[in-house]
Amino acid sequence: MTATTEPPRAGFRLSLLIRDTRYRAITIQVLALAVTAAVLYWLGWNTTRNLAAMGKQIDFSFIWGRAGYDISQTLIPYTADSTHARAALVGVLNTLLVSALAIVLATVIGVFVGVLRLSNNWLVARLMTVYVEVFRNVPLLLWILLIGAIVIGAAPEPRAFRDGTASMILGSTVAVSNRGIFIPAPVIGPGAGWLALVVVLSIAAALLWRWRARRILYTSGRMVPVLWPALALLVLPGLAVWAGFTLAEGEPLAFDVPAIAETGIPRFVGGMQLRGSLLALWLALSLYTASHIAENVRGGILAISRGQTEAAHALGLRSGRTMQLVILPQALRVIVPPLISQYLNIIKNSSLGLAVGYMDLRSTLGGITINQTGRELEGMLLLGLFYLVISLIISGGMNLYNNHVRLRER
Amino acid sequence: MTEPATGFVRTEMLDPLAPPERAGGPLVWLRANLFSSWLNAILTVISLYVVWRVLATVVPWAANGIWDATSLSNCREIRDELYGPGVPGACWAVIHDRWRQLLFGFYPKALYWRPILALAIFVVTVLPFLVPALPRRLMWMAPVAPFAIFWLLWGGSVWTPVLAMAGLAVIWGVWSSVGDRHGAFAGWVAGIVALVVIFLPVGRAFDAVLGTGETWLDALFPLAGNIGALLERALPASIQSVITREFGGFELSFIIGVAGIILSLPLGILLALGRQSHLLVVRVLSVSFIEIIRGVPLIVWLFTASLLLNYFLPPGTNFDLMLRVIIMVTIFAGAYLAEVIRGGLAALPKGQYEAADALGLDYWKSMRLIILPQALKISIPGIVNTFIAMFKDTTLVMFVGLLDPLGLSNSIRADQSWNGIYWELFLFIGALFFVVCFGMSRYSMYLEHRLARDRR
């Protein structure tokens, strides 16, 4: 009898595939890949069978066909004779327009509310809390429908402006009617090019002044005033050019104020029309998202420990400078990533404009085009790709930013 | 030595002095909180003006409300008669007239007790999970409740849910017995194999023989569905069935929302674990799934579910729109949850992972016992925010033709008698959503506070 035990043999048994962690990793991955491939294959196979049964093929050439429908709001020339591709482009531009407008307004309101929610004024802080909670806890779609109903349904007809039952607001420059909101439109006059050039140059000069002031401060420690000289640089040259042209040839930049037509069908002439659908979607998106942004801003400021403020005060910085030089740069690191996700949400949520008839990409390519051509599969694919590409680009940019501002620890 | 004579010792206590006038009282509070500086004083005055304006508009409007009228114009006539022309007054009659629809959709009136009872069962089932003071024993309802609730809501034969439950019990039995003996991974494989092998072919065979009707439950669990059909013939026990088209109103939102919440959490956890996995293939698959789902708006996914699903499934498959929506919402919320939970997983110190390995726990045990309890605790605010967002997003189902409260509000406003009404309707619907969402967010704050044991 031998007392020695057999040394474990390195032989491979099938059960090792499950029991041995080294092989199991491979088993799991192969299995996962196989299952995914099988599911995808199954879906693709079903799709080809279904398409064949319907006598269809996957074919994207429909986007070069005549669209044949009108779009109420077009940023580029478009008629019913344009192609579906152009209709889609109009939709893309409308999506981007309302998203950009909403991003600006939501950021302004959000930052404002977020900071005021931390105010030491009891009443103001409470009011902002009410705003945030009300808008955060009620679906966006309800806000869109409600504001749409107010703007489109409840505003007076143009007729009411003629017979005097309704009147224009803001010094008779803006008309709120159920045909949309009419605002003054800028009109370019003689010398507008010069004016634009001067404005650009004065912005550059103001920035240069700020840079110089900062350099003097850092090299010699002497404080150079920034605000008033920069403001003067910004405003005075432009004002001078505007006044010069106005006296000599006529206003370089005037405003065409809308007015109700004196005769014929009551309608507004002149000015710029903001459609009710755009307005409803814009306001609803902004107010709703602002409540989320406000929470991000508040969280970001609260995340900076009190010691930072106290340390800045101990260094002799005043409150404003403490905020500007110590708190904000740190808080931004916390605020910006969720802020960008909110921007992304705005872009994606703009597809809800469908509820008020806003003609974004979802309504042109993903709506009317699909209904007219019966190309659901291709249309939805293009639609999905558009949103996917936008969101991947923005998340990519956000990752770059995150790496840029990351705390560099030793 | 004699003690030095003590000059003065007080023998009785003096009454405490009143605090200085500037240290307390309402005036000081006002000064500190409302008028601490010029800017604050101005802000306070503006705020007071805003509050006054809002209240002065809303309170008389709401108080003058008419509760009993047949149409909006009728409402206005009554109002003019009561308060004189032009006085603002709400027309709550629309709520009085349509509240049943807004809450229950077109669910048969005689059967309202069923969703209400289902809601009661739901509340009793989840309460022990939410309130730690309640006895743990109450949790036994959890495995049974979903089936009972399903049966109450949709009706039909009692055998369908009973057998579906039995089927799941078999899978669970296979999973746990194989898992105990051969490791968790083998358990998963065996469970899935049991699901596929036992249920699909046998169920399909039954389908062919019996020619029984395809409800969506049959499609998922054909065997249970078919034995159920046999049992139903032998031993009928069914209640009136309600089809999906009759569901609507807040009931519909609540069902989709709750189902999505309960189903998306496990999906989100699995996706998050997949994204953190050391296995390249698993990681890549999880990341692409999450990014694709998150990159496209929910409304596009819902349209995909309603328009395109027929392309991707075998010809002739036709399953319930509501189930499709629930699946889509679940997947969507799952992808968002995965990102939230990933944050929690990443925030755990590496030592926790290493300690779990050092204890000799396998992957699933270390996740279940060490990692996830801590990671989920960190992610609670994000998880609840995702739930709230998903609950609000259930309103998007109106675009695919399900009648949620907002979809119904559109049809009510299109109705001749209520054309032109909006504040009253939207206030009512908004209040319904607000109560649920606000409740969830407050509960998450309470939970966060209760679980913060390390920071007490």
C-alpha cells in the first residue's frame, strides 16, 4: 500500500468549464456572446420573414421622395415639394432650436432658483422650494399640455386686438394671441455691418482689458478696476457708431413692431411670430428642467464644506470673492456633469412637442413621413440614430470635461 | 487658624433675568430671516406681493367653484347667476362628472372594487418592506400578491395565475437546488434550461392540441396557460375578465409605474454588475445595451414597441400593448438605474471587494452579502429619482393610444360639453401625480436618514 496521494493531475474535464474559475470566465463569455448572437439572429430572421410576408424591403431611398406636407415652422426654405430628407432636416433644426432656447432659459432660472433656495431669506427660500417641488413632481407632459392650452387656447384671437377687447403688452410691442406671440423683429439698416464689426471689436477690447488687469494683479499685486472700464469699452463705441449712422443715414438696427392689420382678415403684420407650439414647449421644458437644475446647483454648493468658506474668510477674502474664487470653481466640478445630463434630457424631451403639434424631428421624420411612406422600420431607425449620436457626442464631451476638472491627487 | 469670614453667601436663587430684547421673539426672527439687509428686505416685499397676488387670484376662483353642472357653458351660467357676470370661478363640475374616468378609465363600473382591493393588497404587501417597525412575517404575501393582483385586475380563470405561480415555483426549486449543489452559475443555467425546456415546447404542444386562446400570459407560460384551460373546463372558477383597452386613467399609470419599478430594479442591478464585470464580453454587451437604451428618448422606444415589435417577433404573434409598454418602460428605467447603481458600486472602497474575496465568497455571494447592500444604500437617492422619473414618464403612453389621465384629459377637452376647460382638469391630474411622486421623494429622504448608521 502506498501512502502517497495522487498529485492533482492537470487533466481537463468538462466539468471544469463550470467549476474552475479560470475556465468559467471563458464559458460565461462564450455563452453570453452566443446567446446575444442567437437573439439578434432570431430578431433579424423574424424581421426578414415579416418583411418578405409584407412584400417590403429595407430601403432608405424613400427619403429622397417628395414630402408633400407642409411644416408650420421652418428655419430653412421648405415647401411641400421638398424631399423627405429636407423635411427631416427642418425637423432636426426645430429640435435643436427649441432645445437651445430651453437650455438657456432653464440654466438661467435653475441657477437663480438654486442659489435663492439657499438664501437666508426665509420667505424666498420657501417660495423656491415650493417651485422646485411642484415642477419636479408633476409630469413634463402635463406642463406642456397645460401651457399649450393656455397659449394656444386661452389667448385672445387677433380679432380681439382690432376691436379693442385685447391689447398689446410691453408698451404695445408684444402681442399675445392664439396665433402665437408676435415680438418686434430686428431690421437691418445702413451701416449694420460696421456696427457689428465695432461690437465684436469692443468685446475683444473688453476681454483684453480684463486679461491685462489680471496680469497686473498677478505680477505686481496692484488691483486694476475691471467692471467699469470693460463696460465702457463694451457700450460706448457701439453707441457712438449707432448714433453716427442714425444721424447721417438712418438707423443701422431698427425694430419692426408688429401691429394688427387695419383692414381685411384680422391678422398681425410685421414683427416676428413665435408659434404657440414653440412657446409652450419652450416654457414647459425650461420651467420643468430648471427645477431639476436648481437642485443640482443647490447640491453642488452644499457639497463644498463650510471650512472652505471659513478658510477663504480667514485669508481676508470678501463674500463675493470667496464665492467667485473658492466656492464656485469647486462647486462647478459637482454641478456640471448632472447639468449636462439635464441638457441631454432637454434634447430628448423635446420630442414631447408632439403633444402640442411642434414640428420637431419626431413629428416630421418620425411622424408624417413614416405615416405617408409606410417605412416605419427605416424611419424609426434614422430617428433613433439621430438621438443616439447627439447623446453620444454630448456624453463624450462631458467625459473630456470630467477628466479636465478631476481632482488631481498626488 | 480660623476660617476667614466669608463676606457674603447667597442663600436663595435669584429669578433668571429676562433675555435681552434683541435675542428672541418674533421681531428678531423677522429681522434675521426676512429683513437682514436692504436686498433681503426688497426680496421679501417682492415675494409677499407675489404670494398675495397668487392667493388673491386662486382662492376666490377655487372657492367660487361650481361642483354641479353638466357642461362648461352650464357652469358659467350658474356662476353668473350666483356671483354676477365676470367673477372668476372654477368649474369643478368636470371633475365631479369625470372623476371615475380619470381614475379608472373605462374599467367596468360594477367592478371598481377589484382595482381597489388590488391596491389594498399591494399596500399591505409592500408596507412590511417599507416600514421596519412592522413584523417581518407579513412579507410572506410578497410571492403571492403579484398573481392575486393580476387576477383581480384582468379577471378570467383563477387557474391561470395559480399555474403560472406553480411554474415559477418549479423554476425556483430547480435554481435553488442545483445552485446549492453546483454553485450559483450552474443554478442559473439550470433554471433557464428548465424554463425553456419544460415550458415552451410542452406548452406549444398543448396549444396545437387544444387550440386554446393566446392571451399574453399563455405566450409567456404556455404550459401553465394550457393546463389552466383544462382545469377551467373541469373546475370552472373564473371572474369576469377585463381587456386591456378598458384600462385607463390613473389606475393605468399606477399599474405601469409599479410594475416598471418592481421589474426594473433587478434588471438595473444586473446591468450595473455587467458593466463593472471583469469579463470583457459581458462588459461590452452591458455598456452598449445601456448606452443605446439611454441615448434614445422613451417616446421613440414606445413607438418602437407599438409600431415595430411586429417586425421583430415571429409572424402572427400579437401580444398585449400594455405588456409591451411595461416591458419597454422597465428596460428604459433599468438602463438608467444601471448607471445610478454603477455610481454606488464605484463609490465603494476597493477594500470591500478584496475583503469579500478574502472571505472566500464566490461572486454572487460576495455581491449579495457584501457589495450590493452597501452600494444600493449609497444609490438610494438616485434610485428613487429614477423611479419618480419613470412614474412621471408613464404619461407618455398616451402617444401609443393607451388612455392614461393625460390622454383622457385630451378627449375630455375635445368633448363638446367640456371644450375649453384646462386648469381644473390639469390641477386634478397634477395633484394625483404630485402626491405619489412627492411621497416617494420624502420616503427616500427618510430611508437615507435611517440607513446612515455610519454617520450617526
